[in-house]
Amino acid sequence: METEHRVIIDDARGLDALNDDSVELVVTSPPYPMIEMWDDLFADLDPAVGDRLEAGDGDAAFERMHAILDSVWGELDRVLVDGGIACINVGDATRTLDGGFRVYQNHARIIEAFTDLGFDPLPEIVWRKPANSAAKFMGSGMVPPNAYVTLEHEYVLPFRKGSDRRSFEPNADRRYNAAYFWEERNRWFSDLWTDLRGELQSLENDDLRDRSGAFPFGLPYRLINMYSVYGDTVCDPFFGTGTTGLAAAVAGRDSVGYELEPAFASVFEERIDDAPALSRRVIDDRLAAHREFVDDERAAGETFDYAADHYDVPVRTKQEQSIRFYAADAVESTDEGYRVTHTPFDGVDDESES
């Protein structure tokens, strides 16, 4: 199996390189309106944003920032297939303007935008992204009543294009091979994720670090496995350092990303080279975690009625029997981006099999 990965340096308000109905899944984290680190970017795209902020008109600035994002959401509506999923990772913002402190609810505004486009909102996910500062509380500290709760969570907002689920041919291998384990389903499809943490930047370029809001690799990797199958294309219109593209390569899906800053393309070039080692590590970890689950269940007196077709492990359900992992073996540059070659992972590299 081969997957293709492209980084397009352009404005995502016009996904001109993508055809209609050419993407099955979107996983992205846009610049967050009313977070100060993104003020200059929004003001560059719409100078009126800077004028509104300078005037202390937070509501108007908030709306103009979201109007920029709305143009991207409209393009996603065009390129997504019917039944395709868009997963938007976003956090709300707190800000003091003109002497007044308030929360700007980015997640609510994005739900409104996608609903207006005709998408069906699906149950959202909240994940913890703790602040590291010891003095993280806002307001009067120990004295009531003027302290404020610290925002230590973000939202993953899944939307489905249209009301119908995607359809597949009966017993489609690319779908059933992409199954996840029963215990993974139970953890991943919970509405509260507490096992992910925010990602620290390791970029050498200070300007790039200031302009990049990273999420942990596990977040897009999990969403890609939840909402796509082998052979699908994953799009990230706010590509940044390419975490979504790397996760797609590890998960055996195609990817395409849009990014305004050309320097980020070289960052992804370095990261995609790590796909082979990372993919084998991720597969090993998933199989090891499943074996641990099996051992714990058997110790508790549980039995398993099914066995995996490709791995020496029992599974809880019939749908898991066809699960098959594909390890990235090689990465090569192409005229349009990168090609990753994958081979079936049959457990021969897993030390617990020896």
C-alpha cells in the first residue's frame, strides 16, 4: 500500500488544488480567535480586526476573525464527500478589552457556522490541556468573589456533511482492516479525554514557534482511526508543523495540508522522515496494550469468543477479527510531496511474539 502526502503553501480560504468531493476526513486546529498570539495573523488577513481590537470592541473583532474562518469552512463543505467528517479542535478564549474581562466562546461560534452550512453536529469531545503555570488562576486569587476559572480544556467538534452516513460495499476490506480494538473504541469514543496532554514546541525558529499552536500526535491519530478507513484522504487546512499529515502517514491514509507559512513545509519534511519508526512504535504499543487488556480480562474470569485473523490475540467482537495494521517502510519525495510505502504488519517485529 502507498499513501501520498502534500503540503500546499496557500490560503485555505480557497482550496483551489482540491476537487469537489475529494476528501473523506478533515482534522484541523485553526488559529483561535481572541487569543493574542493570533492577533497579527487575523489582522494581516483583515486589517479591520486590528482596528476593532485597538478600539476595544471585542465582539466586533471576534466576529470578523470568525468570518475569516467561515470562508475556510465553506471550502471544506465543497471538498468533503457526502457523509464525510470534519473534526475541528478549538479552545475558547479569555480576554480583557476596554477594562472588561470575558470569555469568547469559539467552540459555540464554530458549531453555528457548520450548522448554517448544513452539517450535522456530532457529539463533541472535551480534552484536558492543563496550564503549566503555578500562578494560573485569574482574578483575586484566594479572595472571593472575583476569581475566574482557568480554561484547561479544548474541544474536538465533529461534524458530518449531510445526514447520511458513508456507504461501503459489503464486507469492504479497507473498512474492516481499519477496525479498532473493543477497548480502544470504549476509550476513544468517550466524550472526555484525560489521557492526552498539550504539545510543547521544539522548533528552532522563534517566529515559527510563536505562530504554531501544536496539538499532541495522539489527537489526530486517534481521530483518523475513528472517522476514516484505509484509502481515505485526510485534509488539514491549517497545517502548521504537520502533525495531522504525520498521523495520516502513520495510520495509512493519504493527506493534504494547506499552510500560509512556507517555512513550515521544511519542518514537515523532517517529521515525515520519522514515519517508519513512529508507525512501528505505535503499532507495537497498540498490540501490547491489547494484550494487557486481554490478560486483565482473563484474570477477572472473562472469556473471548473470537480470534484476530492476522495477529495471535483474541478479540471481543467479530468486527475486530479483520483488524490489520500497515507499517510505514519507506518515505520518498515526489513532485507533489511525499510517498510513503506501507506493508502489512504481521507481528514479526513485536518482541512479545518471539
